[in-house]
Amino acid sequence: MLATAKAALYPEERADGISLGYQKKHLLRSTDRNPASIRVCPELHSRLAFRGINFMNTDLGIAEKVEGIFCRNVVIYFDRTTQQHLRRKFHRQLRTGGSLFLVDSMMLNDIGVDFTAVGSAVYPKKLNSVFA
């Protein structure tokens, strides 16, 4: 997964759910149409960091605060206490106005304490939360 994200090269059909405006702004179509592929534009890709993180470490191992954390299909496998610890770690790591992005099926217990749900999987950091 990390290697794919770092390469930023995907089969063209992966863009099917992305609006045409975002596609034109952030994606480049391959000139080689066999296979048809897209690449995330360098301006956007250069602003992203991809790393594996051990959630059991004291912190996430990232020195700077980040705009967003994308976490897919992992937190649901931890017990409630560990989920709460992870929620706090995510909150501390986010900049003011940053957001946590989860998949629809993945809800952190009591996420409303530190985050505000603005969609089924998007949680901006609350400014006045317990951990602010």
C-alpha cells in the first residue's frame, strides 16, 4: 500500500468517483493508454508524506503537526482503551483545523470528544476539546 501511494500511479478507473474538477486539477493521464493510468500531480504529491507507523509506540513518530491523517481499516481491531489512546495521539498530531479521515465502517469510540463529524468518515479536530 505504501509503495503504491509513494508511486502515485493508479489504474485510470480508480478516478471514477472523483469529480472532473478535481481530476483536472490534481491528476495527470498517462500518454501510454495501455494500460490506461493516472498519476497524482507533482504539486500535490510533494505535499504528502507516506510512512508506516507503529500505533503502539508512545507517539506517531512524526515531528511536525499534520493537516490530515488517513487511517484505513486498522483501529477497529483494537480494544476500546487502545482506540481511545489512538484518538488522543491522532488529536495531538493534527494541526489546528486538521482532520482525521476514516473509512465508513471504522468509528472510534467516543470520537466526538476530540473531533466533530462532518461526514461519515471525516473528523476535523475540535479546537476546544479535552486534549487541545
